[in-house]
Amino acid sequence: MSAPLLARTPRLRETPFSRRVEAAGAKGYTVYNHMLLPGAFRSLEEDYAHLKSAVQVWDVSVERQIEIVGPDALRLVQMTTPRDLARMADDQCYYVPAVDEAGRMLNDPVLLKLAEDRYWVSIADSDLMLYYKGLANGFRLNVSIFEPDVSPLAVQGPMANELIGRVFGPDIVATRFFRHKRVPVEGRDMVIARSGWSVQGGFEIYLEGSEHGEALWDRLFEAGADLDVQAGSPNLIERIEGGLLSYGSDITRTHTPFEAGLGRFCHLDTATACLGHAALLEQRDPIRKVRPLEIGGDPLQPSSRFWTLSSLSGEAVGHISSAVWSPDFQANIAIGTVGRAHWHAGTELVAETPMGDRPVCVRDSFWA
């Protein structure tokens, strides 16, 4: 069955790289933060194999930045996360669970500290800026909050170091994980971070100034021609193998950080200014968790909705949120939320899939 068409209107914003993405042959898009996120460029399996062997350039402009600047910038950001930000350096990136006053997940952004009074919040798919604005107004904080003209472009894959080194030099290649540096890009200083939504390794270039997008894209492709550089996008198979959770799918507004496996980012002894602090103290012992799962049987098509998980006795015990066939591991791999009595490794469950009931085994770890 063919997929429904996506109506293209000005309300769905294009990116600085949209024309290059179209020329590269994007086969489809999804909507993310009111923007177009490219899907596969070849088959899902071909993109997956190439990502693991070469280097790809991803238009991830949909990772919008919320800039928070002013004397109360740190106070505002700390109000929304249980991760302690007090010792964050000016060149660091932090993965932070963003929570509401009930300790429920609002987003799972990457936070970039640019100065003592200036931060970028690189968000997953949600209108988190409205929450920041509401808090700033309600608490009368001295900050400015806005969306800057910043569009991330990711370079991911085993050959990412080589490509980035050719274009920006060895100092950038030496950047430590989740650190960032400023380098000249198209005549102005821009942030490049060692980060990205794959486990293959790479960088994210935070393009400042949409007018420079196509020149940057072309520069990377010219420098990487002999490296088999290709356009790509976050790959479903690779991210499930690596346990990279998708906010809105694997993590929702009903989850706490502890249920999402993010308890290591909850510093409840020190991050007491987080508005969800009291609620999180009461929720440290969750009754369900996000877990890696392996589904038996023939290859399944990627999941597009939640699949119910049941115990062998027929009791509903959770759901699968992401699932796909892995060519490298020759298995149907999945991520799901499972109740306490059934989340232990080796537990056997049943999934209601579009291809009928399938056996499921809870794993102790993700694949990659």
C-alpha cells in the first residue's frame, strides 16, 4: 500500500538545505517541530548499511534551538531539568530530561552552554519554547527566549572524522564527545559539536544563517566525494540497535525519567531547583520501564503505532513503541515499555503485531 502524500505548505517550514535534500532524492518526509525532516534516500536497509560503512550528511534542521540568554538563563533551564547544571563548562553539551512539575517528560533535548548567561536548547519534537516563556513570565525572570536562525547539519558514520578533518581541520576532529568548538564556516564563526543521533560517531554543525546552507552542503560533498559521502537521515534500524530513544514514540509525556531509563541524569540531591523535584523524589521506584525487546518470527515491517504486549497468561503488561528487522543481527528488534513484573531479561511475552501474535523476549541490553 502506498503512503499518503504530505501536503507541502508554507506552514511546514523548509530548511536551508531543502533544495539539496530534494536533489539528493529524498523518498519522503515526516513533520517534526513544524518542519520537514527527510526520510530514507534509498531503502531503509541500504541507508543503514551505508551509514555503518561510510559517511552521511543529514539535514536535521528540525532540531530547533531555543536560545535562552540573560542573567537568569541558568535558573530557568535548571527549573526544567533534574540534571545538575552547576558545573557545566562553556564548551559542553548535556543530554537533559526536561520535565514538568509532576516529573513527566516534556522533551529530551541536548543543552549547549555558550556562556555563563547563554544557552541553546536543541529540542526533540515539541513546543518546549512555550513552556520556557510561560515560566519566565510567571517567575519574572530576566531572560530573552527566542528561536535563532540556527540549523544543525549532522555528519555521521565511520568516515565522519576524515570528512570533518578535511573541511575544518584536525582541531575539530580532536573535540571530545559532547563538547563543542567555534570555527569559521562560510566566513563566520559557528558551533560544531561532537554529537549526533547515531552510534556510529560524528559531528553536528550548527549553521548560523540560513543563507549559508547550500554552500556548506556543497563544501562537504565536494570534500567527501572519494569517501562515498551520501545524503542520509536518522536510521530506524541503527537507532534501535543502539538504544537511542525517540521522544514522542518511545518516551512520551506520560513517562518519568526513571521509567525512560534516564535516572542517571536525575541529580535529586543537588538539582533541587527543578520544579519537578518533589514529584521525582516520590517516583524513583518506577512500576514500568523502557526496555529492549526481541520479537520472534519472520521479518516485520517497521511499526507505525503501539503494539500491545501481553504476558503468556494474556494480561496486558505494556506496549512496543518502535520495531524493525535488523539485517546485521538477523532479528526483529524493538523498544517497548514493560511493567515491573515482566521487565527482567529473559521474560517471555506476546506482541500483537499487524502480522499476528509474535513471541517476545526481554533483553538485558541493546544490540550495539
